[in-house]
Amino acid sequence: NNHDDLTARQKEIVEVLRRQGGEIWQSELLQLCSTSTSTLKALVDKGYIVIEDREILRREQGPTVAADWAKSLTPAQNNALETINSLTGFAQVLLHGVTGSGKTEVYLQAISPLLAQGKSALVLVPEIGLTPQLTDRFRARFGHKVHVYHSALSDGERYDTWRQMLTGEPQIIIGTRSAIFAPLPNLGLIILDEEHDSSFKQDSPIPTYHARTIAQWRAELAHCPLILGSATPSLESWVSGNQLYLSLPERINSRPLPPVEIVDMRQELKEGNRSIFSRKLQNALQQLAERQQQGILFIHRRGHSTFVSCRSCGYVLECPHCDVSLAYHHVEEGAPELLRCHYCNYGRLHPPHCPECSSPYLKFFGSGTQRVAQELTKQFPNLKIIRFDSDTTTTKGSHRKLLTQFANGEAHLLVGTQMLTKGLDLPQVTLVGVVAADGLLHLSDYRANERTFQTLTQVAGRAGRGDDPGRVIVQTYTPEHPIIEAVQKHDYQSFADAELAQRQTLNYPPYGRLILLRLSSLDPIQVQNTAQIIATFLNNKEGFEILGPAPASILRVANRYRWQILLKFDPDALPNLPDWPEVRSLSPVSVSLTIDVDPINIM
């Protein structure tokens, strides 16, 4: 209609509104046109515009990200993408790509056409704090269509993300394991990134589900593909028969995988080097500062020392509530020395004398992230260090803050634990050091080898992702261990073959299946008796083998005594499973019983 009844000012406002696509927040329009609400009111009265209330949904605020578009693919990436795009209905895909082979780019380009078809995608990651990078890459490509869903959101953010999903608009949800239950209506694709990670399994409270299993069910129900992506697939996924196998065997831009150098720490000690750093690692660290390059140092536990013991009588200081040694945490220079339990968080001051023999010679053994960081400061005063572990990343957004500082070159070295292994893409990292590979190998769990191989391969994969070639130095007291040798050659196949042969002999997963009964109680006698009674009851059944009852490898945690019974059975012959209500009825009120099918942690 003609604008005869409008003033020049009002025409200008209508024109701005038209250029903005016909609708805009009132506050923005007032700002753009530097006008007042009364002017807008006049336009409403003349019937030119409508002012209406809209609800703004709270969402997790990420930083503003520069827009980014599809990158050109390698032949292997292209082949993977074409295969994924050609899938109709349910299919399981194992995308096995070495570290730095561009799996994320394949995910992004597989999701793009789905959004155009009005479908949504669900991307599961092991730990959200470690994936600001992934979220940023998705937001750079898809903007506001990306929503984050995990347990650290405020109730409001979580509620609104949930409401946002129900609108049915095509969107991408990135979340941790619980997001597998997200109510996305038109699901077109589910992706489990780093699918081997044990964070996808819930240990407690019940239900003790594995997000991978739920994802398989959900993809079947939604008739959509499921992509499992990893550089070190879990052996379960590796031997799974009914799936497509896609491989990305090379890094992008033909970058080489970093050479892995193994240092025998026994030799270092023989030759008089008593430092926790081998001479090779010392030289490499020295060069970082000289060349202004960056590195990562991986330690498998936080804190300062793993235990404190008396040099005279060998007494080890333990937690009064748990059967574990106390770890020493260094607060700051001159502060009282604090010993802390990593299981129940009990703390006490470091005693001046041995509680057992009164000797003053108490020594800290082992080395956690704190101790390594201190040693570094002492030996390399010009190296700037950022510590990255669960002690330094307790506040909201601290993962992102520390990683951004590191990415901006504010430090030479990132020192941290398991967290460092999960999908970080820091192109300027040229050196990765593993202070002691042995701590991982000697855990009393049938998965120790698999975990060690995965952790070391993943951490090695953080090196040389940019233009400068990388190098990896692994310190160990057992250089001849087959796992260490497989890591050195980046050889997943030989690791898998050897490990699977061993699992098959012992009928452990993926060949056998396990059910773990965890019992705990404040009363040590009662929990032991209950375990005994349940084991006897199960012994009369056919179809499975019983291991135990046995005390857990750490019998007491937070004053609760823990026992367990392990059932082992053939995967095909689903056994005549016990009558679980009957088993539960054998457990008195004072004993808590958890039944964990396909447990991942048996510690």
C-alpha cells in the first residue's frame, strides 16, 4: 500500500524493518533507528507493524565464532562421506581414522544435507568440558542450529534446550552420554565421537547403561545411521559383525604421524639420572623454550605424589575411611602440606613423624601433575606452564579458558591427565611427553592393556597436527611390553590381534559377556555374608561361571565396605539369567546391591 499517511521518519523505520527480513527484536529496532517506543506505537495504530511478545529460550552461551565453510576432502574422507550419505534407514558405521585424519569434517559434511531435509542430528562426546573446540567448529559451520546438552548446564538452560528440541526444527544437539535420551523428533543421524571412551558408560547410579548400546537401539527405532568414530576403536566395535567399516588411514595434508621414541627409565637411573625427566625429554623441553614451540606433558594422575611413605619402616599413610593411600596435594609455597584421598576427599595435614615408628623421614613417592609442574618450574624456569586436570578445571568455562590461553601461545607447555587425550586439536603442538607409561599398565583390570594403548595412542596423536612435524617421547620401566611396542608403531591391528587372542582364551568381552554384582555396606561382616549367600544361591544355576565373591580391589571407600561377584557367560547363549528380584531379596536393607551388565570398570 502507499505510504502517504506516514512521516519520513516512520517510512525510514518501516524500510529498516523490511530490510531486516520483516521482523526484528523491538530493542534492536529502537537501537538501529535511534527512535522511541511511542513512534513504533504510532506505526502499530496505523496498522503498518505488529509488536508481539516472543519467548527467548536460554541457551549455553559460547563465544562468537567466525563463520566457516566446507573444506575440500581427501579421497578417503570423500569415500567415507559418499558411503554415509548413500545410507537409507538404519546402519552402523565404524569410522576408523588415525588421529588428525579429519573425522570431524566428515561429520560436518554428513550432517549438512540432513538439515536441508528438515532432519536433526545427535552428536555424543565423552566429556563436554573437553570439547569446546568441537562445539565451536559446529557453531562456525551451522550457527544457531547447534545446541549443547549436558549435566553442567543450569536447570533453565537444560529445560530450554529440551523445549527447543520439541519444536521439531532441524538442529544439532552436542552432548554427553545422557543426551542419547534427548527428545529430537526427526532424527537423521547419530554420531558417537571417540566411541571407545569409558565415559559413555554409566557406573552408578542405576541404570548402568552404555550410550553406545542405547544409540544402536535408538538409531534402529529412528531408521537412521549410527556413526562410531575413533582412532582407537573399542574391541567390541572392532569385532562387531553387522556394520560398515570405513577407514581414514592418513592424516590430512599428507602430514606424517609423529614418531614415538621410547625411553627406558631403568637405563637412565643406571647412568645416574635421578630426575623424573629423561635426558631426551629434558633436551626436548629445553628446545621448546628456545624455539618458542608448544608441547603437552601427560601424567596419569593429578595431585603431587601418589603416596607418602616412611623411609625407615616403609609405613604408607592411608585414608581412615578408604583402603587407599593418601596423595599429597601442594597448595602453595609455605602453605601447610595437605594429604588428600582421591576417593572420598578426606584431607589431613602431613605429619612431621611417621605414625608407626616416629622416624622423621617421610618421603613423597610417585608423581602427579602438581609435582611434575613444580619440577618443571625448578629445572626450566623460562618454560611457561598451564596445568590442565580436574583440580584446575573445577569452575564453569575453565576448560575453554585454559585451552584458549594455550592456543593463544600464552604458555609453552600443557601439563595434564586423561583430559588431554580426548580429541584436542592444537595445531601448534610439536612435542608430546608421557612421564610414566607404566602407571596405566599395572591396573588389576582385564581392560588395562586396551586402555593403555588407547590413552597413549590418543595422547601421541596430539603432536604434529599443524605445519611443523611432531615427536612423542614415552618414558617407561618396561619398554619391552607388547603394548608399548604397538604404540610405537602406531599399529592398531597388531595390538587388536594380540589382545583379542588373549580375551578369547579367557572368555572375556568381546567374546564372553559379564555381569557384575556390586555390594556395599557400612558393616563389613554383613556385606561379606550377603555376598557369600548370593554367590551360593547363584552357584546352583546353570549357564554361567561365577568369579568371587571377592572384596573389591579397594575394599573400603568412604567407610563403605565393597564386595563383588562377577558372572561370565557365552555371548550367544543368553544364559538362564538368575531371577533378579529373588537375588535382590537376599540382600538386607543395610547392603546396597547394583547389578551392572557389561561393566567397564571392575576395580
